[in-house]
Amino acid sequence: MAAGQLTGPGPAAASGPGGPGERGATGPLSERATLALLLRLRFQVLRNTLRANVLQLVLVILGGVQGSIVAVLAIVGLVALGLLGGDTAGALETRQRTIVVGGLVLTLGWMIVPLITSGVENTLDPRRLARFPLRVGTLLRAQVLVGLTWIPGILTALVALATAAVWRGPAVAVALLCAVPGVLICVVGSRLAASLISTAIASRRIGLRVAVAVVALAVLVLPIGGAIVIGMRAPEPVGGAVDALAWSPLAVIWTAPGLVAEGRPASAVLAIALGLIVLAVLVLAWRASVIATTRTTGDAGGRSVAAGRLGPLRWMPATPAGAIAARSLAYWFRDTRYTRQLVVVPLMPALLILWARIIDQPALAIGVAPLVAGLLPLTMFAGLSYDGTAFAGQLMSPATGRDDRVGRTAAIALIAGPATLVIALVGLGVVGRVDLLPPVLGMSAAVLLGALGVIAVSSALVVVPVPRTGRNPFAGSAGAGMTSIVGSYAVTGITGLLALPALGLGIAAIIIGAGWLGWLALAVGVIEGVALLIVGVRMGGGLLDRRGPEILARLRSTGA
Amino acid sequence: MPAESPTGPAGPAGPAGPDAPLALELRGLRKSFGAQVAVDGIDLAVPAGSFFGLVGPNGAGKTTTLSMATGLLRPDAGAVRVHGLDVWADPLAAKRVIGNLADGVELFDRLTGEQLIVYTGMLFGLDRATAAGRASDLLDLLDLTTSAGSPVSDYSAGMRKKIGLAAALVHSPRLLVLDEPFESVDPVSAANIRDILTGFARSGGTVVVSSHSMDLVQRMCDHVAIVAGGRVLAAGSVDEVRGPGTLEDRFLQLVGGRRHDEGPEWLRGS
């Protein structure tokens, strides 16, 4: 490009913190100007999305309010923790254990959310920005800044700083100091998790998928599992486990202030050093994963098959509803946004059942089937949004709204039904309570079919913004994470309420241990679930018939 | 739901004479997006059996008009009839007789090309054997047989157009509405598609295509409408509309907007 074509300030030197008015300038921007530009871009996209979509704005506000309430409660709790119990050794120990467990849960939460929701904020997705001349480091810093400047990041930072209120003396300063790497570990960990899962799912290589899953499991589970095993051998199991957890990678940075308060400065220095090493390792892993991601071209569409291989279309009933069911089912195995669920769903119950066995709490293993039954239908929550404007292909056809609801519901039920059954059997088998199968299945049926019914209605009402692959890099799904999380809460809450009769009977049957009550719970659960499903499919189908063109218009405006 | 469509496949329609029944009739169609008026009162009459071209500059409202004509976008005002069926009063009946290739929408691209056609056929109520048989005919016709088993996401832009066209044809519609069917399609395939469409119109079906290519429309279509700014500027048989000159001359004369410079200085090669 010809130098000096356009007059104006020297591009790199004169770009101020805001970096305004550089539109015409050629040449590279400075690091600061680039960061400012990316951040402005991210908030511009957010503002435009929310302005165009009132419902999403409401959900973001609701999410913000809910998060703020949790944060305020946490801060009040931290202050109270600092005031209660004086300076006795017992009080110090309680404080330390609370902070360690709290810090660990916070960090794990940040890392797990991207694994289970797909609507994660991705305005600055490296793959979308790969066509621009940006350094990887700049991109990573921009993503961290985005994480820190949005509601969850701000609230996390506030709570992290508030941990200082627990301590007295020099430990206060140490707590304030450690909050910085602590929050960074949360944000970077979350980004690493998101990057890893998208790489793993998008890859066509099974080996890579397995490797990522194994590494993720090792990083997340092994230290915690190890700590628990160590704790079990200690004279006081729970406390012992927590003390061991204090030195696990994701918690160690939160341990340092308490060590200072206990008068162990050398250990505190070691904890801080370990924490910084953890942060450095996470950053390096994230960087490597981002570089790997930007080298892959988009999303694998699945493998080719021989002509004549119709997949589910071969055996589904040859009706409009059957076609939609077959198409949905094919997407479960070919679209990464669905496949994600198939990766996570077996993982979670496996962990819960294992956990139930380790800490000897059979209730966890008993409850896992209804839990999974309630979670699986949530994928349909954004079903129409995942279709995007491809929904037009269905709207062109004479398929009715009810055909659509029946087809999509059948596809999920075909996966979720057997999965729930297997999980119930395994869970109960592991804790030796197969006699509880009827009430557990009754509760699961009510929750599964009820959730499908609720979502058959809600997904015809609400179009959630979701990530698209291979689209305009700036057509963002800003704030999507919050929308899908709050929306999922709402659906789960309504399902829980509607399924209450079956849930109540089931729990009563388990507690009382009366066999006939269990069979009653099974009957009530199935009947209630089927009724909810039929009502939901009818209502949702009617909505879809009336609102089809409007839904397509919404899909056009949110994505493609 | 009635299993059989009210009208047979590729129904018997007379030749496109001046008094032929209408395959598509738009009356007073309007659509605004916020303050922006996209379609500002469009009337069109497409005779059955005609090959109808819809031409206009970018942003003329072609896609908006065709979306409203096929039941994908609800008009603010106006009526649409397809072979006498009111599209917005009874959308399902009208959609049975329309084959639609929409522009600017995605396809279910995780299905293979063949699966996409069979899926569409089944949506229109075809039985499996018929849908599969027609899918292989269409793939063959459009030179997609070697890619039949590949996911549509691996297709090029031109192949996507072709598979979209195949999906529009699978239920043997009476009216084909094709938005930019030749965009990014290679010359050989474009010629093949042209033959298919001409044959379809000759056998009594009706084809409506939107296109930027005046040349193509002039050679291929027997009727044409020029739209700009959401209004119809001229409509009728191609010979009526173009008069003594070419269609492109007439178009530029009606629409205007030709520039007579070579762009800004920085854009010129050194």
C-alpha cells in the first residue's frame, strides 16, 4: 500500500487511548488502540443487539439483577464471616475453608458454563477475526478485557475483592493482591474451556476429541478427586478434604491470604507462586488452543457418505413430521451445537454417580436421572434459532406447526428417553437401590415430557440469538450467554412447577419406602408428562402456524 | 391434514396467451421495515405457463416481493393469489403448488444433498420411494450426483443454488418462484438450468425468476417486469417492455443511475 497517500497523524504514534477517527489511516494500529477498538466494537455490537431486541434486553437485565443479588449476598456473607468468631484458631480455620471452597466453586463455575451452554458471548471469537491483521496476544488480551467488563466479570471481581473483608492485618493486602490473579484465572479458564470444547467438537479427528476430553477431565477432576481421597483418610473427612483442596491448582491462589492470617508467610508465598504458575499455564494452553483454532477452517460439516445413504430419513415415517424428526436427529450427530450436548450429557451423570459413591450420598445417584431428563430437552430451547434462516425451507412447505413440534420433540425423546432410562438404571445400580426404579422413572417421565411440552411452546415464542458458523464476523450473539441461561432457568422453573405432583409423589415414595407409592408415582408421572406434552405440542404448533413468517423475520435479523 | 394436494403435479394449463389464467397475482403489496419502505404498492399478473422475469437494481424490493408472494414474509397490505389460492388466507394450500428458491436464506446444510431433497419431498407429503427416486433424477439433472453424499456445508455457492433448485422442484410444483437462480452458477450448469426451466414452462408450468442479468432475461423469458424503489416501472411481454432496443437499454433508461466516471483516484491501478 502506498505510504503517505493520506495525510493525518502517524498511525501508530498518535492514536490516543480512544483511538478515534482512524478510519482512513493505513498502517498498523498500536496495541492500545487495537484493544480499544475491539472493546468498542464488542460493546457496539452488544448495544445494537439489545436495542433491536427488547426481550433479550429484559433477560440480560434479569440476569444482571439475579447475579447482583447473588454477589451482594456473597459480599454480606464475607463481611459477616470476618466479624463472627473473633480471632480464635477455630474461626480462622472456618474462614480459610470457606474462602477456599468458595474460590474453587467460583473458578469451576466459570470453566463449566462454556461447556454446557452454547450461547456464549463470541463477538471476538478468534476464528471470526482471523481475517484481520491482529496478533494472537492482542486478541487474547481483548477477550480477557471483554470478560472483565461484562456483568459476570464485574461481579466476580467485586466478590473477589470483598474476600479481603474476611481478614485482618497484612492478610487484607494479600487478599486484595490475590484477587487479581484469582479473577484472571476464572476468565482465562473460562475462555480456555470454551476454546477447547469448540476445537474438540469441530474437529473431524476422533482422537483429538478424546484427547481433549481426557485432558479436560484430568485437569478438572483429578486434583479434586485426589484431594477428596486424601481428605477421606484424615481424621475429620470434610475438613481434611477441604484442606487438601486448598492446594489444588484452581484453588491455591485463594489459599494465600488465609495462610498469612495463620502466620505462615512462607507457605503463603508458595501458594501465590503456585497460583501464578497456574495462571501462566492456563494462558499458554489457551494461546496454543486459539492458534490451533484459527488454523482450522470453520466447522466440520460431518463426513460424506455414499449416495443413497439417507440416515434417519430411511426409517422415519414418511410424513412431514417424520421428515422433521429425521432432520433433527441427523443434526444431533452432525451439528456441533447439538453434539456438544452428547459430549456433556454422559459426563455429568457419570461424575455425579461417582461423587455419590465417593462421599456415600446415594441421594445424588438417585436424583441424577430426573436431573438429566430435565436438562436434555433444553437443547430444543434454541432449536429454531439453531436452524437459522434454513427454517425458511420448512416454512415454504405445507408442513404444519404441529408437524414441526411433533417432529422435533420425537427426535429429542428418541435420545433423551433411552439415555434417562440407562442413567436411572446405572445410578440406582451403583448405590444398590434398583427397587427405587418406579418412582425415579415416574419423576423422570414427568420432567422429561413436561419440559418437552413447555419448550414446544416457549421455543415458538422466543427466538434466542445463537452463534452461527461461517457468518459475518460482527453479526454477534452478544449477550447470548445470559439470554440462554436465564431462559433455561425460566423453562426449568416452569417445568419443575408443572411436574410437582409427580415429583412430590416420587420423593414421598423414596422417603417412605412404600412400593405401591412408587408405582403410583410412575403412573402419575407418565400420565402427567404425556398430558403436558400433548398440550404443549398443540399450543406450540398453533403458535408456529400463526407466527411462522414473523419467526423467520426474527431469525433473519439475529443471524444471517 | 389432506394427504393429496388439491391440484395435480404440474397441472394442465393452457399456453400463455394474453387471456390465460393467472398463476400468480399480486395486488397492492406493501412492506416497510421501520421507516424504510421496501415495497410500495406492487401489482403483478403472471399468466399461467409464462416464463416471467423480474429485474431491478439492488434494493429494488425484488426479494421482499417474492418472499411475500410465497408466504415467507407477511405483507403490510395487499393480496397474493397463486392459481386462485389466497397465499395469506390459506398458506398451506398455496405452498403445495409453489416451488420456491429463496435468496439469502441458509439450507439445512448438515444434511447431504440427497438427504436434503428427500427431506423436502417428505415435507411436501411425498412417500419415501417417490422422494428418493425424484432426488436421484434431480441430482442427475443438475450434475450433482458425485456430491450426493456430501454434506451441503461442503458445497460451493453455485452447488448450493443448484441443490436449492432441486429442493424447489421435488414436489413438482405448478409455479416456480426462483430468486436469483443463476447467481454463482457456472455457465454450463446455468445453460442446463435454463433448459430445465424452459421445458418446465413449455409443459404448462409457470416460472418466475429474479435476475440482474438483462441479457439472460431477454433471451430466456417471455414476460418481464422492471421494479425499482419498490414499484413496478414497466411490465408485460419482453417485446412490449423493451421496445426497439435491448432490455438493458430500456432498464437503464427507466432506472437511471448510470455513472460516467472511473471511480476515485486511489482505486486505479498504477
